[in-house]
Amino acid sequence: MEQKFKKKWGDRYDGRRVRHGDPTNIIIPFLMKDRDDSQVFFDAEIDVSKVDAIIQEKRKEGIDIGFLDYLLAALVRTISQYPRMNRFIAGRRIYARDDVRVSMAVKKRLSINTEETNVKFNFPREATVNDINKIIREEIAENKGEEASNDMDKLIGVLNKLPRWFYSMFIGLIEWLDFHGKMPKFIHEVSPFHTSVFVTNMGSIGAEPIYHHLYNFGTTSVFIALGNRRRLRVIDKDGKVREKRVMRLRFTADERIADGYYLSVALKYFTGLLTRPEELEAAPEEVKYDDQI
């Protein structure tokens, strides 16, 4: 069950201010003002053999599940255990995000001439992989197809009809309101740039992952790019050669949300979960919340 917190003076509609963090962390947003000033990059190659085997077994049982379900379940589980990963910087302040949200770019149809749309999921912190699977399938079904359009698509469609000067003034106003924590909630709800993590699946188009930049607009602190699976032969501890399937992931994170040690430990936990996917079948024993608010 999601925990509810009473808002205090200085909190935002989408998060609670971190008031008791390390003094260095508190001052850094004043020294490194933009997200693109504060990007750090991580690279990981994970063994997905066990995940793939479980997926194959479930599909034989008629269960429609895929690697994305396990990846997002691992992300949500990591945030539930390492809540500082769900922070963001706004108005030179650090905030703990109220919700766990993940944005993704989705092709309405796999074609170079087909438009792309963005979907944003809102996941409970205690979600299992089966919960994640259900939420994903429902949301993507609404956004697939040439005629499908979500609220963000509609908003952009209206803005594109406006004069350039008005469009620019509108975006400037939104950025100012967001800086001061006064942006209308309906924009936050539809904006893919106001999210815990943005995920792009480069492997779905046969490409290797890139280090994607973070957007200065919005509040996204982590960007993850997935690549292709490939087969790799390794020598195990018994000296035998075996084959495994691996996938490369590349991460871009805003280093202002937590110290480097915390980020690296959380990343290790996340990648480890993908080698222990059975843990994602059950809810976590405990959900942790940011202890520095």
C-alpha cells in the first residue's frame, strides 16, 4: 500500500523537499544549475539468459509477458529499496518524487514513416512483475495504431497550430511555473518529461544503446537505453565453456540526486535483479521511503 505524506511548506505538488540531505548535495544544484551540466554515465552488460528462459516458459502457458515487463519491474523494485533514485531537481532544490513514473517512446507502427508517441506509466512501489505486465498492456494498447493519440499528442497538436512567438512564450511560461512548483497538474500528468525514469528500447529496432542526454525541461533524473541481445561464450568457474545471452544497458543520471556511491550501489542492485527475476514475482518485504525529507 502506497504511503501518504502530509505536505509541508516548500513542498511541490509532485514531490517533497529534501531538507536533511548531505550539505554538499544541497548546494550542488546552485553550482550545477542544469541537468545537462550534471550528467553521469553508466554502462552495464547483463546476462538475460534466466529472464528469457522464464519468459519462454510463461508464454508456453499462454501468458503474454516480455523482457520489458521484467526490466520495468526491476526498476520499480530498485526505487522501492533505493528511494533516492526517485529524486529530482527543480528550482535549485532537491525533491523526493511522490510517485514512481516511467516514460517510454512507442512507435504506433514499426515504420520510418510512422509517428512516435510517448506513454507514461504510474506504478505502485510494491508492484510485482505481473502487476507491471497488466499496467503496460493496458496503456500501450491505448496508444498503438495510426489513429491513436494520447493527451500529450493532443496538446502538442494544438500548440503546433499557434504562432511561433506564442508557442515560445507558452513554453517559457511553463518552464517558469515548473521552476517555482506552480505548473498546472494536468501538464505534469501528460508530460513524458516529468517522470522518474525515461526508457528507450534501441534493441527493438535492431540497434545498440546510446548514452541519451537528460532533458533540462521537466524533472527526469534517469535515462536508460536498452540494446540488442547477443550470444556470448564464457568459461565458468568449473572451466567449462558455456553460452549465455547478454544485453547492454546504458544509463544517464543526474548526479545531483545522490552521491556516486549510492547511485552505483542502486545500479548494481537493479542489474542483479535481472539475473534473479524470480524475486520480481512477489511483492517486496518492505518498501522504503526517502529518509531525508
